[in-house]
Amino acid sequence: MRFALLHSPSLDLRSVAAALDAEDVTPRAISRPGDLDVADVPTALLLDPDARDRFPAEVLRRFATSGGAVVAIGAAGEHDVPNSFPDGVLAAFVPRPHGPRQLLVALRAAYREAAARSDVLRARQEAVSRTRELGELTRIGMALATERDYHTLLDLILTQARALTASDAGSLYLVEEREEGPPLLHFKHAQNFSRPDIPIVTSTLPLDRTSIAGYVATTGEPLVIDDAYELSPDVEFSINRSFDDKYRYRTQSLLTIPMKDHKEQVIGVLQLINRKRHGEAKLVHPQDFDAEVIRYSQRVVELVSALAGQAAVSIENSGLYEDIERLFEGFVRAAVTAIEQRDPTTFGHSGRVASMTVGLAEAVDRAGGPFRGITFTKEEIREIRYAGLLHDFGKVGVREQVLVKAKKLYPAELTLIEQRHAFIRRTAEREFHRRHAGYLAERGRDGGYEAFLTELRDAHERELAQLDRFLRLVGDANEPSLLAEGAFEELLDVAARTYEDPGGVPQPYLTGDEVRFLTIRKGSLDPAERLEIESHVTHTYKFLLQIPWTKELQSVPVIAYGHHEKLDGSGYPRRVTGGQIPIQTRMMTIADIFDALTASDRPYKRAVPRERALAIMEEEVEGGALDPDLAKMFVEAKAFEVTEER
Ligand SMILES: [Fe+2]
Ligand SMILES: [Fe+2]
């Protein structure tokens, strides 16, 4: 059929039947306006006067705007187009009576008009659908470009490709380069709309022409297959039907497209399975496949090729992004190792603080009550984690001996005092023997010798005892714990004594610096050393400011900077208060204090059990130093149990 001719049943076409047949015109009688449809070929309506009532002007106009043409036959005595036909509705008017050739001429004119109208209409529809497809592709491109999570990205590619083509299923393969051996094709992801229950089992294929995906990856060209079970015998690939047999699925039409990166290298293969007439149709029974599945058209191939290009770029970008992240992660770990190696007793501290703070943040994110409205995005959690991992990095700027200082004196200083003590003791012994010998030489063993010796020995032993007491006092005072009552004064007393150095110059038992260290009231650090330790916060901040953080991570320096500040201003180094300390920092402070208390023994203090640590923190909360709501949440959510670094 080249042309369709609609007419009312009453119209007699016998006079032109042969001519119509010769021109391949197929007539069809219709009686209802609902049957007035434009066919796939140029379509005309031949309207006789008796049928005018059934097809009013608006019905005819609708027919004309959908590409049909109307030829009206005049009523007897009607020499011109009657007013009941508005302008533009009729393609031709044939008055009555008329000859068969006159009718045929009018019909040909009508078909020319119908063909022209259809062309315009088709072009317009084409333009509309191209615009829609372009818009769709742009939207998909944007969605793919902004997705950074690798697995979400793969899923998104399949979802969009299936939606764009009304495909029932899809699979994604990626080329996997190997250090040894040829590259493989890795089956990474799949979707099946009708059978979401089918599990995804990833696997690898050789990158060669034996499979469809391998063939497309090797040739770099799209491949359309109308029926996967009816492959031509001369193709190199075969299809593995075990999947279909196992799940009672029927792979019928297939579109397999290579995904190429910006260098035109095939990085993977996108496979779409069973294009459907209706995207939402489910393929369950064999008849569903027969009724719904259609072949992939050239236009669809072009569309999916465009999408595959975008997908390849996105996968490549996502891989680069992951590489950068891995690189940075490795750098952070190396940095953390560097700090913890300088002070082995804090080993694992940074990782534990990071994971406890993240655990607390996630609990706050979920919680209502005082935390209603406080949420943390995935990126914000990452920001908290990096701040936690690097919060003590500034310790690299603190001298190691200060960092690990366990006693009030450094070991070398104590050794010096011990050697000095040995020297004074030896001098005293020498003096004892010198006097003894002097007495004997002068007076001999007669007379008061025994009494002299007893007195000399007693005095000598008293001196030795006093010297040993001095060394013990130094040893006791050297401990970072508080000194016993009176020991302080006694130490100062002894320190002021003098001995003669080898040059005969009098020297004090303890130097000014030694006395200053040994009289530190609490802990092992003097004020200057304490400031040096505290400076690690500022070093951390300055170091973190050097890193060009991305927009999502730009608060890492600020979060870490405040980790020793307290709400009541009693912290350091800036002594800021409440509102000036971000919530991320407050959480980190809690985790930091908890870990410092409970982690393994440090040289300057012993680890305390969890309950005791929580009690100490509770005191800090009551004193106004720590955030009460966060401290409560820390306990309730058992954030302290989240100590596995992730
Ligand atoms: Fe710190
Ligand atoms: Fe810390």
C-alpha cells in the first residue's frame, strides 16, 4: 500500500476502483470520527455529502493537522465550497456530477498535500525528540560528572542507559590492565529490571573475540544483535546461555557499545539487553518477550554511543579522583606514622581520636534532641576524620626530648649529679684517709689515737650518710609526682652546700637550673617546656594551612586548631571560649582527652580504666570545660568503642 483512502460506507467507488488499484491506493470504509486516523502512508478522506454530519469541521481539522488530507464531494447543485468547510480544511472539492478522472486528479492533489504535511510533521517530531534526547544526554552527562563514588557511578551509568533506551537489562564491563599477562575484561556491574532478584556475580573474561563484550572491546565498534539465540554461523563470538537457563531469562535483542576514554582507548563495554516497546513492561513469561522486545535502532546506537563516551570520561575521572584520594590518604598515614614514631607511647592515638570523633559525629547526625538540625554530610565526616588524624601533627615541631620527658631532669642531667655525688664522696673519703695518716705521722698510735679515730670515723660516716641522703632526695624530687612534706625545703638546703671542684673552687651541690627543674610543683615540665609542648597546636594549624584543601575539606585546619581549647577559656593556645569553638572541635576534644587518659601508660602518667576516665571527663563537664550534651552523647553512643581506624 502506497496510499490510504478513507471514506464513508455509503460512497460508491466502483467507477474509480481499477484506477485506485493501479496507483496502489487502499480504500477503507469508516463510519465514526474516532476511526479517522492518519496511517503510515499518505492518507486522504473522501467525504461525500451524506457523511458531512458525522465528520464536523473540528474533526476534519484535527485530521488535517495530523497529516491527513480531505477531499469533499459536492452535493447536487453545489457549485462552490459551502461555508460549512472553513478555510484550510479541504485539500480539494469535487462538485457533482463529476467524471472519474476529475476525482482521481483531486485525490492525487490531496496525496501530494498529505505527503508534504507528513514530512513537515515528521521533521517537527524529529526535532522535538532530538531536542529531548539532547537534553536527556546533557542531564545524564551532568549527573555522571558530579558522581564521585565509583560504584554509585557504575550503577548510575546502567540506570541512565537503560532508561534512555527502554532496555530491560544491562551489564558493565571494564578493561583491567594487569602487571603480568594480557588485560582482562572485568564484569563489574549489572541491572535487570524484570528480575531484580538475580544476584550480581562479578567475573572476568579474556579480552578477545570469543565473547560479545570481548569482541566489542577488541574491535572498538558497537554491535547490534536482534536475537542473541539466532547468531549467524560465521560470527567469531558465541553467547553463553547458562545464565538465561539458570534464571529462565531470555536474552533477545542486544546492543553492545565500547566505552572509550579521551585517548580513544577502550576502557570498558556497556551492554544493553532487551529493548522494550514500553520501558515499564516486565518480562516474565515467554509471551512477554515476544510481545515487548524490539531491536535496537540506529538512532539508539548513536544515543548510547554518546552516553558511553560520557560514561568513559566519568569513570576515568572517578578513577583519577580515587587515585588522588589514595595518594593523600597515604600521605596522611605517613605523616601520622612520623609523629607517632617520635613518641612511641602515643602510638595509635591519632587514628583512635579520628575514629572516635567520627563515631560521635555520626551519632550526633542521627540524634534529635539538642542535636536536632545538626547533620554531617559524607564530606563533612571526611573533614572531621582528617582533622582527627592530623590534630597532633604539630608535635613534629616540638623537641623529642621534651615530647618524651618522663622525669623533671633529663637523663644526662641526672647522670651528672650522680657523678658529682661520687666525686664529693670520693673527696670525703680521701680527706678521711688524709687526716688519719696525718695523725699517725704526727703522733703515732699512742695516747688519744683510738679516741681520735672513733671521732674521725663517726664524722666521716655521718658525712657519707648525708651525701647519700642528698642523692636520694634528688631521686625523689626527680619524679613527676608531688613531693612529700618537707622534702622541698631539705632539698633547697642541701642544694646550697658547696664542695671544692678539682681546681679548688667552691661549687654548689646543685646548679640553679637543676634546682629549678627539681622544684617543679607538678608533672615533669617547667613552664618553658610546657609552652613548647603546647605549641604543637599552633604548629599543627600552620602546617595544615599549607595544604591546599578542596572546598569540602577546607575547615580541617580550623577544626584541629582548637583541640586543646576548653569551653570556659581554660584551654590553650588562644584561650577561646564556648561559641568560638566549632562543634567538630568540641567532639574531637572529648575523644582526645578520653584517649589520652585511657591509652596505654605514658612515661609521665599511667593509663586509667574507662570508668575512671569517664568520671574525670564528667568533672570537666561540671567545671564547664567540656560540652555536656556531646559528652553525654559520647557515653550514650559508646563512641569510645569505635576505635578501629577506618
Ligand atoms: Fe594535642
Ligand atoms: Fe591528641
